[in-house]
Amino acid sequence: MDSRVEGLSVAAEAEMYRKRYGTTPAEADHSTLIRMIEDLLNEGLETQVDPFPETDREFSAILDELRGLPADALREKLVISGWLLKPHGPDEMRCQECMYFLVHRRWCDLPELNLPAEPEWWCRLWRI
Ligand code: SF4
């Protein structure tokens, strides 16, 4: 698939992180990755919250989009997964209750994401 979000190539995106954080998402430690994610969302990155995948087929289709993205394509990962820095929906879904959340590592263990996460965050790949 096209490895660009908002016209930014993965290489240009990696360079942007290197300038700002001194490293890229592929090489960043946990706390730096958390900062990168928070900065992107707080600075207005809009993610694809809808549609929420109701079936296995829809869920797999999103995984297919994510699979193969380089670790430095952080914006694209967040956009496709519908990442938010807060709980979502009337049921206040959040990472804390998601089957992929590793509580002690504060990490999303879904291989297609493989990113740090906070208990109060959410993405549309949420599952219990
Ligand atoms: S899949 Fe989404 S909701 Fe679940 S832990 Fe990962 S980021 Fe959080």
C-alpha cells in the first residue's frame, strides 16, 4: 500500500523524528515512543476511529493494512488503527481492558502495532 500519510514519506518522517527526538520510532526507547505518540495526537493528528471492526473479516482487513509497515511509519500506524489518547465510546473502552495490553510493560502486544500504550488510551483494534 501507499506508505504515505498526508504526503510525508516514511524516510521523511524518520528524519523528522531524528531531528526532534534524536532518534526514530524504530530505535526509540519506551518513554521516547510514548512522547512521540502523545505529541502526534496532541498536535492534531486525526486517526481513523471509524468504522470499528465488528467482524473477524473487518478486523483482519485492518491488520492487513498495518502488516508490513516499517516501525518508522508511526503516523500511519496510529491513523490506520484509529489511535486515541483517551477511552472511547459509551462503554469507555480503553487499553487497560484490551487483551493485547501488557499491563506491566505498558505495551500493546498486537504484533501489527507493537507500540507502547497507556491504560487510558484506545484504538479500534481493541478486543477482550
Ligand atoms: S490493540 Fe489498541 S486498544 Fe488494544 S492494547 Fe493495543 S492500542 Fe490498546
